[in-house]
Amino acid sequence: MKSRYEAAKNVFVDSVDIDDYIDLDSSVTAFQQLQHSMNKPLKMILLFGKPGTGKSILLTRVQEKLKHQKEIHYFDTPAINEKEFFYKLFKVLTKKDLPSNTEVNFASLVDFCKKLRGKREIIILLDEAQMYGPEMMEKIRLLSDSRAVKFVVSLHKTDDEDLIAKEHFQSRIWEVIELKNATKEDQTAYIHKKLLKKNLFEIANSIKAKNIKRIHKYTKGNYRECNKLLFTIFEICEYYDKNEPSKVNYAKISDRIIEMAALKLGYIHV
């Protein structure tokens, strides 16, 4: 017999699937800000934030919502090398496959983009841009100078913000959108909405305000860490539900179980 907590656990499997997108005040604001920036005559837009703040799911949402209004392409996985990247870009720009064993002539690609100006506006959502080196970013800038290709560059923010200070980002980006960790209110809405979306009303109701306070303290409002912690909490609940149901209070999640999950994940130490 399946535990009532199995479905709740699976709700918090970390994913960038568009079906897992949750509308929050902060995510709606970020979406609108990015959409507004994309409508401006900008060449490059920077989307940055710490890992787990929702950059990839936002780009997925933008591509899904705007693909019928704009010519928009999401490069979700960094290319393993320059050849692979420009092969993929060539196909997007020319709508043709590059013949096998053929190298992309970069100067010709730039000239091709210049000829597209005024005819097409192509938007490239470039995720995990910290994986691209300075030479690649300089070539991307040259392509954006054609004003036929606009890049939304997504990268991780580090504690000392060293990436944003690099020369090839510092003078190239025209607009910056920063994603931050969730407030306690947004994290409350995030957890409850994810559960309610799967009709897990009783389990959503079992997570009280004091639980959220503790969860927010451990995860600092980071969505990825929140998913990990909630998955582990419900994994522990599932164990007790199957093996020692007398120890489970189905009306509320105990602080003890949250602490056990936090210990397992290393948020706290004995």
C-alpha cells in the first residue's frame, strides 16, 4: 500500500519542467521585467542569481509563453565546445543544418546576421553562461551587435560577484535582472501551491507557520534547497507512515522530523 506521503515527496523532485512552475509575486515580477526588457531595443540582457533561485525555470517559462509571439530559442545546456555552439546557432539563424565535417565561418555568420536586421529579431535564451569563456562571450557580443540577434544571458551569481565583474560582461550588458532567494511569504506560497496543485490538501494543511519558519531558516529561501528539504521531510514521513504509523501526527509535521531532515542534508549538525 502506498504511503500518503509518497506523492508529496515526488512533488519536490527538483525539476525545470514547465508543469512544475509556480506563480509567485516575485516570479511574476521577474517574468514581466524580463518580457519588458526583451521588448526594448537591447542587445544583451543579463539574468543572474545564486544557484536555486529559479533562473532556468524562468527561462523555460519565457520560452513557453512567448514562443508564438517571438522568434525565441532556449539553449538550456551549455555546448561542450565552440564548434557545437556555433553549429546549433547556425541552424537557428539559417534554418538549415550545417553539412557534416563543415566548420562555421564566424565572419560569414556575422555578415548573415547583419543582413537579417529589420527582417527578423531572434532571441536566444542562453542558460548557464558562466560555462562559456571570454572568447565565446566576445563572439556572442559581436553577433548581438548585428541587432538581429538578442541574447538573454543567464549565469550564477557568486558571493563576491566575480563573474559580473569580468570585462566581457561589465561593458556588454545593457540591462540586469537579478533573482533572489524567496522571502518567508513567497516560500510559504511556493510550498502550499505545489502541494495543492497535486490536490494534496491535507498535507498542505499539515505544514504550519512555525514549520515554514524553520524551513526558511535552514534553506535561506533557496528554492532548490527547499525542494531538497521538503523531499527529505516527506521521505522520513513516508518511512514512519509505512513502518511506525503510531509515531506520525497526520495533522501537522513535527519539528523533530524537520530537524532529522536538516541533519541528513547537513543544514545542522549534532
